[in-house]
Amino acid sequence: MKERAAASAEVSYTRKLLDRGIAHCAKKLGEEAIEVALAAVGEDRERLIAEAADLVYHLVVVLQARGVALAEVEAALAARTGHRALRRKRRAAGLTAG
């Protein structure tokens, strides 16, 4: 992604998106999310995979535009998993309610 972001807009769609600003990048992300949802309900597996790939790509572009590394998102997901596992263990041990 960094190479594509550093390339000129004439040869890089990523650079072209970034040059149009975060609002444009976010709009494209939203459009792709809708396409994934529609594909999940009404399209075949291959179409869903293709749309999901587009969504992930546009998410990475938005993150790049905001200076957020994908590793930071992965760390946030890992922390959530750790918190959930800890809550489950505490509930199982009778240390917390609900």
C-alpha cells in the first residue's frame, strides 16, 4: 500500500483516492460496504469474495489517509478478544454477573 500511495496519481488508483481527501475515501468505503452487504444476501460466493476484497482495500486506504496502521486495528481486535476471554473466565468462575 505504501508504494501505491507514494506513486503518482497517473499510475496509482490509491494515490488518486488519497489526493481526493478523506471524505472521498470514506464515501468509497461506504459504497463498498453496501456492495458487500448486498452480495452477502443475493450473490454467489465468488462475488462476495470480490466485493469483500474491495471493501478491505478501501478500508486500508481510509486508514492510510488518517495515518492509522492496519497493525493498530489488529491490536485493537486482539485486545477485544482478550477482554472477552477474560470476562468469560470470570463469569465461569462466578466472579462477575451476566
